[in-house]
Amino acid sequence: MHIDYYLNATQNHSDFPEQSYIISKQWSQGRTVYGGLSAGMLFSAAKSYVDANRVLRSMSTNFVGPLLSEEAFIITVEIVRSGKNVSQIQARAFQNGKVCVLSQFCFAQGRKSKVVVNNTEKHNLVTPTKSKYIPQIPKITPSFLRHFDLCIQEGGIPFLGGKKSHYYGWMRYKNPPKEISDAHIVSIIDVWPPTLLQMIKLPAPASTVSWNVEFVYPHKEILPNDWLAYKAITRQAADGYGHTEATIWDAQGDVIALSRQTVAIFD
């Protein structure tokens, strides 16, 4: 199934709150559904409860337990508070009676302000070339990666025992969606492997424990075929956990999102 099928399925959640969903194993990541997709579906569901002029300012997601592919799950949405300018929405994915994914979203409308600080951070990444794409490796590369193009410009292939702990490169949808919404941006940001996997010499499981994304507004329209630039660094890693942060740029070189993750490595 195409990404649009799943994101569209939850965008009317406020009208059909009891609907259940099933995600194909083509979107799996080990024993769980790809986290970017599950978070994107929760975002799409939460968005249906707020006015269109309130855009996503931040989201915080905890991957509590595995959300299994090919099994039904439901999404619940709670309006924690909706004020004059800001709405706080919480969404959960339940499967077999257990919470699997928990997200809190902050939606807010713009206001007049005398304070303006422009983000001028730029990247020096060059145009993507196919020779730098992450290859599809049977039983190593997760199934969901077939839906994306990833072009590494700094950093290594996972499980080759490299010394770097950062990734610089580009990402886009292999089969472009009809249009790029904020739900599509949420769903693609998580596509990169954890920065630490390239340092491990043998295949080992890893999972994102928590994930925070902040969106920068206003931003320009993003076209379905556009590449997004990505730079992720490891702030610290020890005792089986790593802390990473990333910056995401649009095709025009403007920052559109900031991402932070806590990742568990089982090596």
C-alpha cells in the first residue's frame, strides 16, 4: 500500500473514532511497523480535531511497544486543552488492548509579533546521486525502506563497524505522494537508520524509544518529488542508549524541522 492510503485513512478520525486499521508487512521494521508511519497516522488523526489554521509546532512520540503489522489496531485521540491560539492533542495506538505508540501534538496558529529571528543555518550537501543510495540488502534492510530513496553523503552503511556517528544526506519518497503534507514530513523524517548502527560490526536490533520533532513555520511548499536534506549527529551514547539530533532542510535550502531521538541499541 502507498503511504497516502494510510495517512488518508486516519485524516477523518474525528468522524470515525472507532475505526480500526491494519498495516501491511511491507511497512515493517523488524517486528514492528515503521515508526515514521505510525507517528504519521497518529498525527493525521490528531489534526482532524483542530482548525486548519493551527499548524503543527511540535510533537513528542514514545514508542511504548511493538505495533505489529498485519494485525488490527485502533487510535484514540484526546483534546488535552484547546485555547485561543494553541491546541494540545494526545493520540495513542492500541493493539490487543495495549498502548503501542503514544504521541502528544502541539498545534498553534500564528500571531502578530515584533520578535523575528530568521533561521539562517545552511548545509553544503551536493545533489544526490544514485551511487550513494542505501542499497536493499535481503534480511538486513528493513522492509519499509523500499518506499524511500536515501542518499548517504557522510556516514556509513549499518553494521560495517565504521567510526563515524553521524549521517548527512538526502531523502525522498520513491513513489511520490499526490502532495506533501505535514503528515508526509513526519513520516519521512524517521526513515534514516540510527546513527549508531554504522559503528556496529554485526547486525543487531535497535529501536527508537522517544522522538521529538519541532516544525519551522512558515515554510515553502514542498513538491512530491523534492529531496529533503538531512544532517543527524550523535550527542552521546553509552550503556546501550544513544541521543541524536537532526536538522531537515527543504529543496530550497531552508530549515523545515528539528528532530531529536533517544535510541536503544541491543549489541
